[in-house]
Amino acid sequence: MASVTLVGIRKIYLGGGRSRVAVDGIDLAVGDGEFVVLVGPSGCGKSTTLRMVAGLESISAGELRIGERVVNDVPAKDRNVAMVFQNYALYPHMTVFENMAFNLKLRRLAASEIDARVREAAAVLRIEPLLDRRPRQLSGGEQQRVALGRALVRKPAVFLFDEPLSNLDAKLRVQMRREIARLHHQLGATMLYVTHDQAEAMTLGDRIVVMHDGRVQQIDPPLAVYRLPRNTFVAGFIGSPAMNLLEGELVAEESPGFRAKGGAFTVGLPAAWAHGLATRAGRPVILGIRPEHVRPTSSGPGGGGGGGAARLRVDLVEPLGQELLVYASAGGHEITARLAPGTLLAVGQPVEFEFDPEGVHLFDPDTRERLIPSP
Ligand SMILES: Nc1ncnc2c1ncn2[C@@H]1O[C@H](COP(=O)(O)OP(=O)(O)OP(=O)(O)O)[C@@H](O)[C@H]1O
Ligand SMILES: [Mg+2]
């Protein structure tokens, strides 16, 4: 096993007389045995980053180390990494055993060693009864496990996964996610995992790396990213439904408040922020609030949460069984609330909502960076 270190890693694709920056200077230190997830929207450079670590793509600038060794110019086969792709192609004419053994045969391992490794991996993945079958005789989830098995038998220093579960249906995905988490726990192996699914990132990663436009936005443990997103991009990307992001300005009367753009509503901010915000009074700001921190004012004694409520029109109600999602709006501002399943709200009705002051975030509209609360 080994650590993986990226220092200022860049990838510039050349072609058609134009250059395109796909990865724009990534610094990341993956610890020995750590599970790190790269997450971000399509085209943000996740696969390119992973392929550079695997040695499948040249590195335009920066330094890549696996363990202590600089591997920028080391061929893929000598990096001691194994990659599992989204479109894992199993050899259709080979059995599961042969598929898993293929790479080891190429490396001319002794037959007894190959047999031992395949059986060990098959036991870990619980596919021993399938070793004699061919891929077309397997379900999608079983095929996926064989693809994992092919990586496992190589006993690499680092596992690289590029959206390995995206071809599976939702239920299988959750099941395989659990398998991978179990594998990581059992093997204690270093894993770098790419996904665009924020829920997958949140549940699998020791730390997650949120990427956007070829750049790292934030690297932190999942809950730290959720609780204190560094900027509006991370705030909007991690969490489902997404954090509400509202444009407006700060008002400072007796206590600090937020007035939504156009004056549709004003809500109170924690009194403790008065000092930190004093110099920004009257300035534009973006308020972030997660759906679970928005609730109808009538729901608690006293209400108001420190002053002011938002009078919103309920546009849509989605009863999801374990919770109720409410989409409401006022003056062009759209707000999602996550409420208890029994809450009675009629579509088209005006309802007063309050924001839990504990859940309010403020961002700078120019830099899009977090202003308060600070980490
Ligand atoms: N071989 C290539 N030549 C030129 N541009 C490329 C090449 N491969 C990728 N790109 C560009 O580099 C950027 C990053 O691509 P990459 O495949 O790393 O994205 P990704 O984050 O993995 O996206 P997805 O979630 O869709 O898989 C994209 O803008 C893409 O168009
Ligand atoms: Mg990709």
C-alpha cells in the first residue's frame, strides 16, 4: 500500500490548433490506506486526474508521487495501481476465473499463486460460486464484482475507481457501495474514487475532493464539506435537495438581518454576527440555507428565530414518505424546505417560513467565498 501525492498537477490537451486546460493545478495528498473521492459535475476533470495517476494520460505539469517515488514518467504497468472503469469490459469467452486470472497470467505468476489469489479475491467478493460461469450468465452487479475482482487479485498499492457503479440500477448501486466500503475496511487499501454522485461521495469517502472546471474547490471530510462549504459552488453541489442560495443585502438595525433582493422578505441573522458583519451593512451578500433549516413559523413557540420571517407562496409539495419537500417562492426567490411528513401545506397558499439561525451561511457575491460562519 502507498500514499498518492499530487503537486500542482495540470493537464492541457492539445489538438486542432487549440489547447484546453482540463486539470488546472491540483494539490492533493492521499494518505496510505485512505479512501478519497473526487466529485464534481461532468467535465470538471475527474477522469483526467485519475487517468494521470494511473499512467494512462501524460502529465503536462506538476509532480505525481506514489509512496516516495516520483512516477510522472513511469509507465502504467510499473506503477502498481489497478483501475476499475465505468465500462469494465469482461472477456465474454472467458469464465469468471479466467477473467480474474488474465492479468496474473500475463505477469507469468505461478499457476498455484494465481489460483490462490483468484480464490481469495472471490471469497472477499462473495463470488466463489460464479467462478466457472461466463459474463453473460451474470447479473450486472455480479459482473461488477468480477471487474472489482480483476483489480483485487493484482494486489496493487493503490486502487483507482472511475464511476464503477454508474451502470447499475439504484438499488444495486447502494448494495455495491456497501461492498466497496467493506472492501476498503477489510483491505485497508489506498483508494481514489471518482463519481459525479454526491451521495456516493458523502457515504464512501474518508475525505472528498470537490472539483469544478479543473480546479479543486474544497478537500475535507464529508460532513465538514456539508456543514461548512467553502464557496457557493460546493454549497450548491453537495447536499440534495441543494442548499438554497438567495441574493440580497445585509441590513443592520438593532440586530443584523438579511433583506432578499427586491425586498420580498427580511430575515434575522444571529445577533452574535453583528460585530463580524458591521462593516458590510448595506452590501450585497448571498445567504445560504439548507432545506432542513427552513420551516413554517407556526411550527415552534415564539417563532421568528430572532426576527423576521419570509412570506412565501407554496408552489409544489412532494410527499416522499419519510419527509416532505416543499418548494415555495416570493419575489423571484425560490426556496426548498424539508419538513416532517405530516406537515399540512396547501399549494398556492401563502405561508410564513423562518430560517434556523444555526443553519444560515453567508457568502460574498463577488468571490463566491464563505464569509460567515468561518471554519
Ligand atoms: N482526449 C481529450 N482531448 C481533449 N479534451 C479532452 C480529452 N479528454 C477529456 N477532455 C476534456 O477535458 C475536460 C475534463 O474531462 P474529464 O473526462 O476529466 O471530465 P470528468 O470530470 O471525468 O467528466 P464526466 O463526469 O463526464 O466523466 C472536459 O472538458 C473534456 O472535454
Ligand atoms: Mg469521467
